[in-house]
Amino acid sequence: MCNITYQIGDCRELLRQVPDASVKLVVTSPPYNIGKPYGIYQDKIALNDWEDLLRDVSREVFRILTPDGSFFLNLSPIPYGKGREILPLPFFGYQILKDSGFFLRNMITWTFNNMQNCTNRLSGRYENILWAVKDLDHYIFNLDEVRIPFLSKNDKRLEGKSGRNPTDVWYFDRVNNMTKKKLGLQHPTVYPLPMILRILKMSSNPGDTVLDPFVGSGTTLVAAKLLGRNGIGFEIDSRYAPEIEKRLQQEGSCED
Ligand SMILES: C[S@@+](CC[C@H](N)C(=O)[O-])C[C@H]1O[C@@H](n2cnc3c(N)ncnc32)[C@H](O)[C@@H]1O
């Protein structure tokens, strides 16, 4: 039977209560410091403070992960400061992961089409998901769970084979306002559920514990429930608790 829990509070404090080596997978999308209207959390702070937040979380994540555990950290290049120079947050994320003791297994490019167009530079169409592991020789990679259709349908050599490696470039539509309205969600940055399902299938097994320290509207918990994983979520703003509750009831039906 899977167990899904969430707590409202600052993940830097809540993570300290999680026992060492008790979590198989951490998946998260932290705030990007771009002024999103989250509520309690002010999404425009000094860059040093943002790095400190990520550093504290990454260190704790390293501690709570099992030796074969994985950390999927979603970050994006952002327009920043005067002149809106592009600041590559994934580069900061990489350094923070290394300083915490992790090894980078893949830097996934998540690409999408549904995003605004720019007139003074190329329109942004990707984010990165840094897949970090504690041990490069010992981690979960359920490739057969995440294979995708072959490009060629008529190649006889592929008959009976179950599909190809999904590669490190993933296409998933961003969750648009229409979908959010349909699901009754106010949260400004909801993850695409199919993408999180792929990560959970690939890097955890049924019964494992999955944690998201910045859980927002609860997408990671819905995925955990759908796939029979235990889920733990932390969110600083209590306004999102009803959204998490509703999603767990409407979208999550536990397979155990
Ligand atoms: C990018 S959103 C996550 C969205 C989530 N992936 C989803 O699908 O709904 C980041 C979330 O982190 C929360 N947050 C910011 N600082 C936090 C902290 N110190 N502890 C816990 N949550 C925090 C924000 O309120 C926001 O909901």
C-alpha cells in the first residue's frame, strides 16, 4: 500500500526531519527567481540567497537519498537583471550538485512549443533536468519501462523489440492555462504529469519513496500515487494544500 504525505513549511527545515538514506528518488522544480506570483515565497531574491537555498536543499537531498538514489533537478535559463541577460541556472545547479557530492548522469533537455514568442532574441523553448546520482556504478535505470516507439515502422530487424531509448531530449507540452482551468488549479507553474511519470518509472520501483521539496500543486505526489510509490511533498505556502488534496483525489488512483 503506498503512503502519500505532504507538509506545509520550509523544505530546508522539513528535510532535516527525513532520516538518512530513506528516499530513493527526489524530483523537483525549485523557484527560478523570475518573479512568479507564488504567494508567500517571494520569487525575486538576491542571486546569492537563491544559490544558498538550492545549496541547503541539495546537501540535505544527498543525505536522505539511498546510496543508489537519484536527484532530478529541473532548472531553466532565465532572463535576469538590467537588460535581461540570459542567466543559465542549470550551470549554477551543476556546480551546486557537484559541491554536494553528486555525479551528473544526464543533463536532459525538456523542450516544448507552447511558450510566448520573443521579438529581441530567439524564443526560449527548453529547460534542463539535471539527473544526478550518488554512485555512478549503482543507480536505478529501468530503461524497459520508458522505451518509446522506433522512428522507423517498417524495419524488420526491429520486429518484436520493445522500442528505443527515449534519449536526453524530451518533448512534453507545458501545462497551459486551459488545462489548469480544467483541473481547477491556481498554481502558476504546474509540471506536466506525463514527464514526472517517466522519471518515476525510470528511476524508482513500486514501494520506493519519492520526495519533492518544492511540491507546489502536488504533481510529483500524483505521479507517486498512480505508480504505487510512497510520496513525500513539502510546500511553503498553505494556499496550495487544497490543490494537492484535490489532485490526489481526482487524478491519483494507487496501483498496489
Ligand atoms: C516551481 S514551483 C513547483 C511546482 C510543482 N512542480 C508543480 O507541479 O506544481 C515551486 C514551489 O516551491 C514553493 N517554495 C518556495 N520556497 C520554498 C521552501 N523554502 N520550502 C518549500 N516550498 C517552497 C513555492 O511556493 C512554489 O509552489
